Amino acid sequence: MIVSFRGRRAQHDHGLSEQVHDLLRRSGSGAATAESLTGGRLAARLSAVPGASQTYLGGVVSYATSVKIAVLGVPAELVARHGVVSAACAAAMADGVRAITGATHGVATTGVAGPTEQEGKPVGTVFVAVSSPDGVRTTALELRGTREEIVERTCDEALQALLDALTTDSQPDPQPDPQPDPQPD
């Protein structure tokens, strides 16, 4: 299942990494990253937290399309049809890094940090995906700023998306409404 929506703006907060690790620890889960435009910055933020080795399994920096295909298993047909700057590519990257690492959750970033457009998409077009046991959630972002600001904001949004997925996953399933007893005819 792919759920796409315009992402809300996460606040730049280095505490997001600590919150993510706390929820991963409490749930006995692990996370891995697949990064394109963030170039390993998301992995650096996750691994900077003391005790990160308990919950962060590792990541793949797949800056080149060939690495997305050969290492992460993104289908070449998907790239040909949707491009690498797409929700579909982000979802495939997140699924791929989960498969490679055995992580419970895979987080992927792909997009255009600049200075010029890519695949006809303007600078600031970004897609974040979180792959979890219950499916994949993607977030489409339209960010503004310098290359550095876009990369940092993407990391914030990716951490927030993982935090949101962990929070949703930790919620108990809603109880079904009681069905009324059938009335005799």
C-alpha cells in the first residue's frame, strides 16, 4: 500500500533522532536508511545518538541511479516510467533497504536539492518513504531554500515520517463496533 500526501513541515529538531530511537527500542524494532539527495546525512543523524547501534542497522547511499537499481533492487522499469524523483522510487528504495538489512522499518529520501532541476522537476521536489510491516507511506515535499537547507529539511521530514509511522504502529488496533443482535423475524 502506498499512501501519498503533502507532508507537514517538521521543525528542525535534533531531538527527533532520540525520539525515533526511543520508540524503536520500546517496540524492539530496527531501522535502516536508503538515501539519495541527503547523501548519508540521515544516517549520520541517526547514528549520532548514543546507543544507536541497538536500533539503527545501517544504510545505503544510492546517489546514482545504477546503485538504486543494482543494490536496492529498484526496478529499472519503475525508473523508466516514474523517474528517480518520485514517490514510487522512494517507496521501492525503502522496501529495498528493509530487504537488504532485515530492518523492521526502512526510510528513503530522493529528490532535487539543486542547483538545477532534474527529470523536469524543480529544485526542492523531494519524496520521503517509510516502509514498515504494514506497508509504505510516502510524503511529497516542495521545499525552498539553499541546497544545504533542502537536505537538512529533508532529514527532518524523514525522521518525522519515521516517528509518525512508529507512533501509528504502536497504537492498538481499534476495537470493532459491537454488532447488534439480529432481530428475530
